[in-house]
Amino acid sequence: MDEGHPVLSSSRDRNGGELIGGSVFSGWSGTLVRLRAIEPEDGGYYQDFAQDIAGSRSVYMVEPPRSRERVRKDIERLGQAEGYNDCFALAVESIGGQGMIGAVSTHRTDGRAGTFSYGLGIGAAYRRRGYGSAVARILLTYMFTERRYHKCLVEIHADNAASLRLHDRLGFVQEGLLREQEFLAGRHCDVVLMGLLRREFLAAEPADARSDE
């Protein structure tokens, strides 16, 4: 996950012209979730998430267990890092709840082309409640309106049906397939490329918030 924190500031429209559809960024909180800076006390979430990954073998590669002190230092470094080129990581909290339930980060930002990618993870105990969709909409609204990016491109494991459905509902379009691109759970798997243009996101009507994420 990329280190850093976003800097809220205005910028010139990378595409020239006015915003489409009148959408504006209204803050880091919605009806389901809020996004905030990652804090030292969030170490418990990362410990649980690492165990979930090791148990399911569905995401990322399995790594050796990390001590609480190692996690604490990693979280401290992540929380103190400055954002660079719109790359940042944020914690996800549920509205009315306490503690971190997920994380989201931006990466591969290209200011000249106006493109970016992002990664999103929700703890196993909090999936299928609409949190993933809510987080994605907040982040996409920020990147497409405040930062004026032109396109978001994501890479999704072909076996990750929940994420594919989520991004389809968000308006992403499949643009390609990388055959046997990654090694996961003992075999090579395909990776699906999905893209969303700024004008498509801003012109779309709000979709059903329910999600498998």
C-alpha cells in the first residue's frame, strides 16, 4: 500500500473546461463510511488482515508473520509519510463504529496523462455491507473532481468475482486481459484490466450501494 496522505488543494482541470454533471467532492465521510489518516492504534487491523490473507490465499502472496512491534513501526512510518504526486493511503471506518475496518490507497498517478489506479481492502468481517462501494465512490469523486484526473484503471484477479461486480456497478469497463499474469494460491491466474473515464463517472446516476466488498 502506498504511503502518504492527500493534500486538499485546488488544481487546474487537467482536461480543460468545466466539471460534468455538477458533481463535487463533499468530504471524506458518507452515509456508510469515513476515510481518515492511518494512526498508530490501527495496528490491530493490519494484524487481522494479514491473518485473513494467509488463511484464504485469495489476495497477495503469503508472508512470514510480523510481530506487533514491526507492525507498529510500519504503521507509524505510513502515518507520518507525506503524500507525493497524489499517492496516499487512508484508513476506512464505518459510520457509528469504532476502529479501522479497511484501507484504500492511490498509486500509479500520472499527472500528464491524467490517469491513476487505486487499491481497496475491507476486513473479512465487514464485507458484503456496501462499504467497498461507498469507499470507492468517495475516492473516485475526490480524484476526478478535486484532482481533475481523466481516467482510473484497475487490475483485478479474474477469480475475484466480488471485485469485478463492484467495479462493474461503479461503471468500469473491461479493457483487457493479462493472461496468467500473477502467481496466486499455487497457480498462475489472469488479471482483468478495467477502466473508468471521468466523464462516465460524473455523468452516471448513483447506483445501488450494495456491494460484495
